Amino acid sequence: MKTFREFIEELKEKNKAKVVKKPISKHLDLAGLLHALDGTPVYVPKVEGSDFAAAGNVFSTRELICDYLGITKELLIPKLVHSLNNPTKPKLNKDGPLLENVTTDIDLSRLPIAFHAEKDGGPYISSAIVVAHDKELGRNLSFHRMMVIGKERVVLRILHRHLDEFIKRAGGELDVAFVVGAPIHVLLAGAISAKLGQDELEFANTLAPVNTVKLSNGIEVPADCEFAFEGRITKELHDEGPFIDLTETYDIVRKQQVMKITKMYHRNNAIWHVLLPGGLEHKVLMGMPREPTIFNEVNKVCECRQVNLTPGGCSWLHAVVSIKKKNEDDGRKAIDAAFAGHKSLKHVVIVDDDIDVDNPAEIEWAIATRVQANKSLFIKEKQTGSSLDPSADPHTYVTSKMGIDATKPLVAHGKNFEKASWKKINTAEYL
């Protein structure tokens, strides 16, 4: 399986990546360029004031992820579902590319860590996956943004999830590692909502083989990442934010825990992964790993065909789910199951399997022709929603949720619900 750098090299060779021709500032300019080219991979050989190259928008479309994995888009969700349902253990190696360079002289200012937007609280490490270990619960992988507050200190945004539980079980402080420049199967695994005690790296290993190496603090990390860091999450609290969320709106400032970084590992000529906050790559990497969890839950109540957490819904708050309808209440059941599969989901549309969940026009057509609001709309009040939703209660995240059953009835009444079909013509023969 390709590494992060090998995929970038492949994109460059195929002219699918833009290569920056002159040094660029990591203060606003780097992120501004990535935003201007959102959806197109960008390789930056020289970042001003940095010792390393950078890359961004690398996995900003489903097509790019499929290219990396060597599959068609239609096979992507089934492959993710298979990996989620069939975890396998990575192979531990004594050595690996990640260990080519190691230092305890930490100076984060020498890395291409971007100051993304004018109102940000500081430079942010945006693509970091924290790898933590608990004696009883095992290994956990999770994404956490990190605001730089010193040469070797960052403050993390930590939600009340698994890493938070690990920290509490350790007495409020925890030795961890985090990686930057990970291959796509590791990135996707880091964003999966696994059950407490499940090792996300085992999902990654089924998606594509993962070799690990053990760092000096005893934590195993993927051996082909560009960078790895050892550090200790302390009890010290510091303001974190503002920072741009998945919704492309600014998150609030909170007191969060500080990590002191003690050691850095990196490959020769390492490439820093800049993940543009609120950009397409952020949306794809955060949203797509929730699609197989929705698929699994919906498939328990009816036959699920496809799931799409839509970009317009921030790849987080809106989903479209297609089913093979066999019972009149399958649409309603699928709505409830979709919310169970992704707790942060706010609105979901259930469609028949003749509708392309990736095509907004087809989804709107299904709503226009197959929905009666008094029968097809289901509203759930006073639900726990997402901290990313600016319209939810800012303290409790309580929100209202809505499901739309845009499936056609099994027995048609009145007009036909099917789209007319046309003979396929090779236009080149006539034009």
C-alpha cells in the first residue's frame, strides 16, 4: 500500500497536484492558497521559516481516496463497512521509516504549521491523530486540533469521548503520541466512532496493511507516517481557539488541556500535512468514516444500499441514505437507524435505490415528487446534537432533528413514481 509521500509523488507525476513554485508564508498565505485550490492536491516544497515541505488537499475528494485505495467509488462504502466489521491486528516492526530521525530539541516554529485565518487563536496543527494507550482498554486513535502556544507546548481540543476517558482513568495526565502525514487508511480510522476499547488501527489494517513501530514511551504508531511526536497531556489549562469548525464557522474559546511535547520523529525529507479547516479534505476525512456506521445501523432494519454525508451539510449534519424498500415503514425505520448510527446527525433524507445519493438534483427530485410533508416528515425535538452546529444550544448542544422519507410507496396510487427511461444513444455517431 502506498504511503502519504508516495501518493503525493504519484499525483505530481499524473499532473493531478499543483506544485508551488516559490516559497510561501505559513501565516495566512499557505491556508489561503489551499482554500483557493480546494479540491485540488497541493505540494509546497518550501514554506518560509520552515525546515520541511508541506502538502494539503491531498484527500479532498472521494475520487482521490479511491485512487489511493485502487477501487471504484461504488466500492468505497462497502470496503469501509467491511473494514469496520472485520478488524485485524497490525504488524509490529522493530524499525521503520518514521524512525530515520529523532530529536528532543523541540521547536514547533520550525515546522510548516499554518496560521490559517485572521481570527484564529494561533498556529494550528490540524491533521494530528493522537495515539493513546490504556492498560485495560488498549489503544485509541482520534483527531484533535492543536493550537501552538510555545516551542514545545500545544493546547488540544478534547471532547468528552475516548481520549478524555483515558485521561481521567490515568488521573488527569497521560503520556501519548501523535502522528502527522498518515496514509489514508489511518486517517479514516482515526475519525471512526468506534466503541470504547476497540482499536481503530485494526480497522485501518483491514482497509490496507499497517506496519507499526514502538516509540520510546512504549506507544505503537504507524511506521510510514511522516512525523510522530511524544508528549504528555498535563492538567494545565489554557484558552483554545478561536478556530474554524467543520461548518466553516468559528468555534468558541474554551479552557483545554496543554500537552508538552518531549520528542519528535520524522522521515528523511518529511512532508507536513496541512488540513484546511472547513475545507473539502476536512469534510471528507471527518464525514466519510461515519457513513459505514450509518450503513450498519440502517442495514439492521432494512436493506441499505448507499450513504452520503453531504458536503452542503458540512459532511457531518446532513445525510442521504438509499434503501431497497420492501415494507411501507422501511423509510421511517431507516430514519431512526441513521440517527442511531451518527449521533451528531441533524437532518436525514431516505431515498429509494434508483436515486443517486451523490447527486443533489436527484435527491431534490425525490423530495419534490415522492414527499407529502404531513406524512413523510418526522421531527425529533430536544435531541442531543453536535457541538459543531452553531444553531444548537451552545451549552447543552440540544437541537431538533428531522427525517424525510422520500421513498415511493410500494403500491402506486394515482400517477406513476418512476422516472421515464430513454434509449441510450452514442452521440458521436450523429454529431
